[in-house]
Amino acid sequence: MGEVESLLWDGNDAHGRLRVTQVGEYRYLVFGDECEQSCMYLPDPAWLEYDYTRGMLLGALLHQAPQEALFLGLGAGSLLHAAQQKLGVPSLRVLELREQVPELCRAYFQLERLHGLQVSLGAAADLIDQQLPADLVFMDLYGDEGPSAEHLNWGFLSACWQRLKPGGWLIINQWTAENGAPFAAPLLRGLFTRRYWECPVCEGNVLLWVPGPQTDAPDFDALQARVSAVQATLGYDLSRLLQGVRPAS
């Protein structure tokens, strides 16, 4: 028999229903009635269970020594834990729309273990222009019905890119269309002039790695070397995802 799911918290805010559930040693943040937003393995909060979060972490390895990371969307915080514990990023900033999410992360998802963390509440579209530049910008703005409108907004995507330091990377968790290309591919190709790379994952998403100003194209041999160097620390191998990376479609 499978392990029983326990309901730890259930409530609503202005944007809908929020729940925290647990199965065994895995704890989940759930939006709406069924949308499993993110997952944390309690013995190791930095463990990334989903391929899409692993693809985002893989993109972060393109930067040799990131000092500041900006996260658009908090989720349960596993990617923040991974960025700090596995990649050594000392400064973490988050823009989060829903006030209840950071509170739940403090109560149920070990947010207090992170150092150098700053959480700003509000819509990312309203806050992005106020942000200091970062080495990495992670965009993962999803609700219970899919990606937010910001994923299709030229001005917002451009503002995210402009928040990058020289040498930085914008990493976007994007849905895919029926042909396997990123959702809004024509917009992305026009905005970034085809200068980005795609990392498709099994959940049906594709991670976009967009180089910032004065940022060279990926050195895939160097990236493979970094993947090999962190494999023992991570507990899983990112090479399979790396093999699927392709230029902008």
C-alpha cells in the first residue's frame, strides 16, 4: 500500500486556495484543488525532486561564482536551498505575490535555514524595476491555472533581463506548446534575438537560459565539468538534462 497523504494546512487568500500536504518525508505546497506547486524532501531541503527545478539549477551552473540571485516566485523554497547549500550563493532575494506563501514556508518548509534572504511582497511586474542587479534571475511565476501573464509580457521579460549583472543569466521556467517549442516562442525569439538556450524536461516544461549583458555563450565542456564536480554533493546527475539542451528553436 502507498503512503497516506496528510493535510497539514488548508486555507484561502485573495488568489485562491492554498494547502500544505505531506506524504512520507515529502511535503508539498499545493495551489488550488490539485496544482502541486512545489515539493520539499524534509531530510534535505536542498534536494530537487522535479526535473524542471534541476534544469533551473543546471542553468545556474553557467555562472562560475554567483553572489546574488533573484527569484521571481518562492514556491516551497527548495531551489533557494539548493542555490545556497549546493552552489554557495550567499545573497537570495525573492519577489512573491501571495503574502501567505512566505508564512507557510517559515512554518512548514524550513525557510529560516536560509541566510542572506530578503522577501518582497507584491506583484513581480510592480517590483522588478526596483531590484538591484543580480548574477542569476530565476523566473517561475505560476498559479493553479498555469503560468502568469508575465511569461508572455515583452516589457516584463525585458525588465528581468535588465536586472542581470554582466556575466549573469536569466533562467525561465516556460510551458511548451504542442510542437515542443516554448510557449510564446515568437515573442522570445524576437526579444532575445534567438540568443538563448532551451532545456526541455519531462514535466512538459522547457527551461530557457538567457545570457545577460556581456555574457558569453555557454561553454558546454566547462558546464559538464561543473556538473561532474557537484554530482556527489547533489546526489543526482544533471548530465541527462545537459545532453538535451539545444539552441533557441
